[in-house]
Amino acid sequence: MAKGPTVEVENIISPGSRHRVDAGKYEAMKTAMLAVLPDAPPGMAVAAIKPLVVPLLPAALFPGGDKAGWWIKCVQLDLEAKGVLKRSEKPVRLYRA
């Protein structure tokens, strides 16, 4: 079974660690997250992101929001490592850099 295109992601918690993930799902989640996250602190609680992004995701990639939570965390950590997202501490809230 052939795999589709992939994209390399980083992890702010583990500098230097890189993994390849499905490019279509990554890009869909990235676009949805950047559409809903504010551009200034204090930002949005991580738990508040999922109900806002699920309606924006392609049903073919995320049927019923399946696995959206995992992809939110994957994209969050990658975009934080790349400086696209920032976080406010306690409770963790995300916003665009």
C-alpha cells in the first residue's frame, strides 16, 4: 500500500526531533488552526480549539473529527518549534506569533 505525500514536523519539547506525517492532514489542520487562533495573548485554551476547527476540516480526511485531537497537538508543537505559534503559560493558551 503506497503512502501519500508527507511533511516533516518538529517538536518544541524535543529539539532536533523530526518526524514525517501525512501532508494533507497536516496542511488541513494547520489552515484550520491558524484561522481560529487569535494573534495576541492571552490566546485560546487548547481544549477550545477542537470544536472550532472540526467544522473547518475536510470530512474525507477527518470523518466526524476523527483523530483531530492528535493532529491539533502535532501541528501545535510543530508550529511552536517554527515560531509560528506562541503559548501563554498556566493554563496553556495558544496564539499566532
